[in-house]
Amino acid sequence: MYLSRRVRLQLAIFAVVTLLAGSVMAIGLLGVPNLWFGVGHYRVTIDLPEAAGLYKNANVTYRGTEVGRVDDVHLTDSGVAVAMSLESGIDIPADLKAEVHSQTAVGEQFVGLIPQSADGPVLRDGDVIPVDRAVVPPNLNALLSAANTGLLAIPHDNLQTVIDEAYTGVGGLGPEISRLVKGTTTLTADARKNLDALTNVVDNSKPILDSQIDTSDSIQAWAANLDQISGELRDQDPAVRGVLQKGPGATDEVRALLDRVQPTLPVLLANLVSIGQVALTYHANIEQVLVLTPAQVAGLQGANMANRDTKGPYPGTYLSFNLNVNAPPPCTTGFLPANQIRSPSEVDYPDRPAGDLYCRVPQDSQLNVRGARNLPCETRPGKRAPTVKMCESDEQYVPLNDGYNWKGDPNATLSGQPVPQLPPGEAPAPAAPAAPPPPLAVANYDPATGSYIGPDGRQYTQSDLAAGAAEDKNWQDMLMPPKGN
């Protein structure tokens, strides 16, 4: 038969393509090199107590990835030997467990290699995984048979009732049951972690139980009291119901009150903190006031009892109208001098002078005996000082003068202390330049008529200084205006 050159070329190309496709199929898909010659794979054997449904060509996985297949499953004297063909390019630790699992409920068993440690050697050709590191699943047929036997033992009508009641009882409680299962799992895990302690409790439970036996009388008394409380609650059921019914409304009112006072409550609490600190510091003084107040009130009430049955205009009270004027005189030492005192008629509010203004005479002076200089120091018993800083420091109070023997300036002193008194360590501010003195007004006085021209250009008359004025003057003339004016 004659074939043209073109046909022969097509047949050659077709043969080459067929050869290549068959080679790819044989090598890539069928794994002929591995099946015939073991190229790219190595063999590992597993000793199992039973086959557990495992079959030839079953998958072998490592960390969930397929790494080989089962080559053979055959019997041995002690069980079953499973020969596996694993890919050479994947390193699998030798410290592992081999577990047989089912991919579906109907079978399709596979071998899962579960590493126990990433350290150490890897599997090599010819290695054997012993039976103590192999796990097979339970017999599914026996499990299904036992379940079927259990279901047959339950009457169908009762089983339907149980299922309906279970649906009614737990229907819609999936999230709660899930939390319960998770909590139980966590509790079990914690119990496993604390197994030694739990075992110790169980082993030493006898003393605990003995203590319960020894205190049985107390337990019975507690149970009796609990029974009495339960009886009281039963008898007061209307009142308890009223509290439960009106409690939400009262709670809403309290919440509304808290919402109304919310803007001012933090400020009030912050202020109470300061007040609490002051009360804590002066708790001894507050206690003394609380102790002495009843006695003082009793004394005032007793004053009203004296002479109450007499017929005088003020029965029951003794009054004294003895006036003590300027005894003792007011204390002006330690305050601003007279030329710096503001008039009560002024209504502006300049800045307060820096420092402390108080009566600065000796502490045993009769002037202002209850002044700031005699305040007791809470943290220094026996010490008196006008300021807290002076109380807390080692500085002692130094008066300006005795308050009586002064001429002109009440703050005259030889100690050089400033007025107002500055805190310890603070230097006085530089003095402001003094204002220039007012200009002097000069007027020509006529002694004959007693008239003169004032600085405002108006004429004034001082007749009692003129010539011929009466000389017999007395103190009444000083209080009366001159005649003719």
C-alpha cells in the first residue's frame, strides 16, 4: 500500500503525540514509576491491632494534606501490618501517632499521621510505627447495633413523647446550651489541670465530713432558722409582693433623682472630700465640741430656771448692763496703717494685699485673745501659730510689738517684719514709688479783718483771729459755729 509523504508525516506526528500522552498519563496520573519501581517514594509500615476497615490504595494524610497511599494490608502474628508509600519530598517527624479515621459515615477509611513533636529525626524508608502509637476507631457496626438495641427497648409512643417534651423544654435554647457545654468543657479542662488538688480533696474528705458530723447541731439550728425565715416570708407574702411590685417604680424614681443631680453631684462629692479631710484633721476638736455642746446647752437652759417664780420684769434670767468701753482697746497691730485703710463708702474691689493680716501682738496679750495668733496646731500639740505653714514648720511666732507702747504707727517694730505677713521664704514685693506730696497753697492773710483768698480764688474770713476778737474762749465756743456765719 502506497502512502503519500503527507500521510506518513501525519501518522508520525500522531504516533509521537500518542506516545507523549501515554507517557504523561502513565507517569503523572497512574504513577507507573512508583508502582513498578518505587521512584520518588519510600515505604513505612504501621502495626495495627486490627484492620479497622482500612483497604489498599487508601489515602495517607499529614496535617490534613495527602502525602501517600496504602500499598498493602496483610495479617501478622500480632495483628495487621499496613504498608504505606509516602512521598520523598515531605519530611515527616518520626515522633508521631498513626490514627485510622473515616472520611464519611459509610466508610472510606484513611490514615492520619499526627506529629507529637517537630524535633528529632524524620521517617525513613523501612521505618515501622509500633502498635502502641497507632489508634483505630471503634467498631462502627457494634456502635450502631448497640444504639439500635437501645432504641428498640424504648416504646415508640414514649419515645415520641420524650422527643416532643425535649423539644418543648430546650427549644430555642441553642445559645444557652452552647454556653453550658462550653462552660462544662472549660470546667473539665480546669479539673484535669488541678487533678492533684481534687484528688487530695477527695482523699482528705474524711476530716471535712467529720466536721459536718460534729457540727450537726449547728446545721440543724441553721436549717430551723431558715425554716422560720421561710415561714415569715410566707406569712408576709402580701408585703413582699408589694415590695416587689413597687420596687421597680421606686428604683426608677431613684434613678431619675440621680439623673437630676448628676451635673452637681461630682462637684458636691469633690467638696465633701475636702470637708472630710478637714474633719479628719480636726476630729479631736469636733469630738470636744460634741462633748461640750450638751453641757453648754444645759447651762443656757439652767439660766432660764433661775428666779423664774419672782414677780420682777424679767423672771428667770439674770442680765447685767455693765458696759466695758475700749477695755481692752481694739488691736490694730498687724493691719494696714490708717493711710491705707479703705473707706467703707468705696464700692470697687481691688486685689487683696499679698500675705496675712491678723493681730500680731504677743500670744499672752489681753488684746484679741481669740485671734489667729493663738490658733492651736493640730499636728504639733502645745504649739500655737496663725498659719498652717508656720504650724508645720519649725518657725515660731514672733510679735510685732506689745500693742500698747507705740507712737503713731501701730506696726512700729524693731524686727523688720513686713505687713501683711508673707509666707516663710517669700521675699516682699518691691515697694511702689511714693506719690509726690501735694503742692502747698499760700494765701495772704489780713490780720485786721481776718480775711484771705483761698487756692480756689474765693475769699474766706477767719474772724476769731482778727484784731479785736474776743479772747475769753471756752470749749463751748469750739463746738458752736462762729456768729454771723
